[in-house]
Amino acid sequence: MLSSCSVKNSDKELAQECETGVVMVLNRYYYQIQISDGNFLYFTGFTDEGDFKDLTMEKEEIIKSPAVISGTGFFMNSTGAILTNRHVVRPQIDERIVKQNYRKLINNIKNLYSYLQYKLSEEMDSLENQRKVCSLKFFFGDDNYMDQIQLNAIQTRQNEISSSYSEVMGAIAELNTIDLNNVEISSVCEIGIAYNDTYISTVNDAVDKYPCVVTKISENADVDLARIQLKDKKTPQGRHVFRLYEDREKLWDLKDKIIHFFAIDDSKGILELNDKVYMIGFNAGPMLGNTKEGLKAQFNSGTVTQQPDGERVLYSIPVLQGASGSPVLDEAGNLVAVNFAKFGAGDNFSFGIPANKIKAFLNQ
């Protein structure tokens, strides 16, 4: 279970204690489709029209302009381990739409090659007529030096066209062998973090200065969790660490104001309807996080608005993109959930992954 505080802190004290342990997670990434041995198509997502965005075959080009996503994470131990959401560090993409776009791209390329075939054939026919004119002149004894030069040029161009035509035919044949139902699609990610109270001007500042590696991804589709780790495997001194607690732990009873043992139901977690909860994270990423005094996390509060069922927690804290992976705390500062989604486009409700799911993920 989760490590608890033995006394109730004020909202300000709770924020000050925990903000040192949250980090902004920044991921620069792109997608790739393997089209043959050693050859890939690269893109960063989809346009508003649903087409591939930033499509290229040049890896150097996509590296210069990758997509970027931000989220929130928090330290779990002294070795630089950070808990966040899976979708922050492994952005998913709808493979069905990718395959649809790839199929459309293949068909467009085939159409282009077919048109090129037509133009090559048309030019070949024209050259053949010119060659016949020159040949007739030779037949009737009009052996002109310029005609000979033209005939040689025609023959050279015809040879080039024949070679190009063969290449186009080979390319079409190769396209016809592509199994559009067996397309390998993957994301390429570079992940870094930025600390609260530090300054960040670009994504590269975080990714290059504090790089992280992904050490664990939840295999449960309904548990949006991932663990990353600083490459130097060291949590900086003075950073707050959110810890798991034992199955039975001393917790502060806010109602009776005494310390006693609570039995924790692993199937349900520890939250109840109307419990007050807090979230600390980076709504909208650097856009809102950057201030004159450096990067600042936001601290928000709400209540549990639906009786938890052990699968998710619904609470009245509005979030923006960038809050994914934020720790959700109770009044004593215990980690009780990890934020992973908002409900609707403008409603002030969000979903968290409850404590029992966090424990199961970390114990896998």
C-alpha cells in the first residue's frame, strides 16, 4: 500500500512538501512504418483531414521536427524511479487509421507510377516515329551527319526510357507484394523531465539534460501506468518521494484525531465517496507551468464524486493535457490515485487509477 503521513497538513504545507517530488515529463517522438528491410516511412501523427502529418522517408528530417507530448510524473524511490501514465511515454495511435492512410498512400503511388508508365510509353512512341524518319532518310541515300547525331541521341534516350520503364514495373510489382494487414507500426520516443522551480525554454532542455528510460509499461489495457527512470539512477537530494505502504499501516484518522490501524481492502483501494482529494501536476505543460520564478506545478482540490469500485476513481478536479500522471493525494498526503483522464471536453471531472491498481502494477 501507500506511505502515509501521520498528521494532517494544511493545504499550503501539503503543496510545499509534495511539489518537490513531481516532475514534468516531456516526450519528443515520432512514428515509423517499416516498408522493407532497412526502409521506413516516418510521420508525427495525423492532420485535421486525417492524413499523415510530416510524412517523410528521411530519418534526419523527422528527428529535426518530432511531435511533443507533456505529462506529469513523481518520484517513487531514491533511484530516480518515476511513476507516470503509459500514454505519456508511449503515445498510442489508431493502427486502423494508419493502415487506411498507408493503403491510400500505396494506391496513390501506384497511380503515380501508372501515369509515369503512360508518359514513358508516350515518349517512346514519339521517339520511335522520329527514329523512323531518320532511317527513311538513310534508306533514300540522304546520309546527313546531323541525322546521324539525332539518331544516336534518339537511341540513347530510348535506352534510358526502357531502363526507367523496367524500374517502374519493378516498383509496382514490389508494391503489390506489400501485405497491408501486416504493417509494422511503432513509436520512437526520447523522454526527459523538468523539475519544479527550475527554468525550461524548450523540450530539448529537459530531454537532453535529464534523460529517462522506460523501465516498465503496464500490460493491462485498463491500467494506464508506466515507470521511467533517470539515466543516472539517482533521485536528487531534497526531492519528495511518494512511497508505498504495507497492507496494514498506521494512518491518521482525521475524524477522531487519533492514530490507529486501518485494514486496507486491496480490491477497492482506500477512498470513499465525498472524500477530499488533491492533485499536483503540470496542466497544459510548459504553457502554464512556465512562470517568472521558474516552472511551477499547480495544486488543485476536489472531492470523490462516485463511490470507487476498485477500477477507477472519479473526482471533481478539472484537468488539462499535461496533468496525465499527476499524483492524487488525500488530506494526510497519502498517494491514493494517479490521474489519467478527464471526463468530456469541458466538464470538471477527472479519472484516477486507484491505489490497489498502482500496487498491483508495481508488484508485477
